[in-house]
Amino acid sequence: MAKRIKLYYIGWRGNPQLKNGGYYKAFGQLSKAEANRKEKTVYGSMYLYAYDTEEQYNEVLTKHKEEGYRIQ
């Protein structure tokens, strides 16, 4: 049986009421199926970005924090 590859995911949710126009959500490692379920929300949508390594994932989160975005 093939091993499932889990990538690191960060989601973006736009919200015009927020200062920066939205926020990011750090999901950590998810399978592709799990990521697809996270993109479907009750209202609106969440756009997910995948990263191969934890280092890339953490660098991007740090960059977004430095830019003033809220991270959930």
C-alpha cells in the first residue's frame, strides 16, 4: 500500500471588514482529501496553499505575520 503524502497547508480567507482584507489559517500537515474538505466552507471559501517542507511553511507564516496579517 502506498504511503499517503501529507503537505503543509496555509489557508487564506478574504474578509473585507478586516484591516488587511482577510486572514490566514495555519493547518499544518494535511492529506489532499483533508485539504479539499477545508476549502469548502459553510459560506465563502478558503483558498489553500501547499508547501512541501515544514521550513517553507514556517517561513511563509512568519512573512505573513511580519506583514501584519492575522494567523489563526
